[in-house]
Amino acid sequence: MHIAIAGNIGSGKTTLTTLLAKHYKWKPHFEAVDNNPYLNDFYEDMMRWSFNLQVFFLHSRFDQIHHIRQAGEDVVQDRTIYEDAKIFAPNLHDMGLMSARDFNTYQELFELMQEFIKPPDLLIYLRASVPTLVEQIQKRGRSYENSIRLDYLKNLNERYNEWVKGYDKGKLLIIDVDGCDIPGNPEDLASVIEKIDAQINGLF
């Protein structure tokens, strides 16, 4: 089984991935953040490094999906390849932070990759307002995230909501993060697990 968690920066994907892996005994697959050679440079100069960053993430995610399918294990994945192609890259292009030439090259690469991948059995979308995202980003204290612009987060949120509305590749579960403390409140985590159980039982 392949469960994937989608959501904006700071929505709590990594935390939920960790908690679900522990609860269900699934193998976690995390986003390549700590070993990403472009993140620091990207937040300092988005225009210069946007294409490099997005290609790195695209390759990393494609590699993850390849290994997930080969291993045949039950896994929970932190972020999907669709978010890279449908949200982050188009957002950078529309903000003038990725050239049309780079964006077209990126999209052609994604379309080719898409022919070789299978969507997750269940997509969990963590929906959060910008204030919640900012609060959680500040709480985790990654230095390179200090320069993230509010309009950047807002644009991403709008794109996420539009993407989720039209998501048709499989089962979808939306979790509202605002006012919810999944790692700190056992009742909130239990509520999420109950909703996931209901979806999983429908997969068989």
C-alpha cells in the first residue's frame, strides 16, 4: 500500500508521516530536504535557482516512487511528485521566478515521467491557513526558511486548493490542520487515524 501526504510548506507532512509510520508499521519516505544542495541558494535567490531546485525534487520524487513500487512494501510518503509539477513549478513561473524556457523543459520532463508512475492508493491533503503555516514554520526554526515570503505561501495555498478540487487519480482524504494539534494532542491524532482507517478499509 502506498499512502502519500500532500500539503504546503509547514502544514505538518513530515510529522504526520512519522506518526503514521509508527502507528501502522509502514515504511516512511521523507522529502529530500536536509541533503538538498539547492534549498539555501533558492531561498536567497529564487529566480536563479528555481529550475535547479525543481528538477532536483522531481528526480528525487521519481526515484522514490520507483523504489516504492520495486520494494512492494506498505509505505507512507512525505509529499508527492504531482505537487512539484502542478503547484510549485507553475507558481514559480507565474511569479516570474522561473523562465518560460525552463518551465516548458520542466513540464516536458514531468509528462514523460508520468507515463512510468502509478499514483498513491490514498492521498492525504493537510489543509492549513497561511497564519498556521507561518506559525509552524517558525516553530521548527529552519534558518533557510526565514526568508519565505507570505505571498509565496498564499499563492501556493491557492494552487493546492485548486489542485485538490480536481484531483482524480485515486482516493483523497482532506485533514484541516487549523486548530488541530496532531503531534501534541492524542485525541487529534486518533481522529486522523480513524478517518484514515475508514479510507483504507475501502481500498480492499
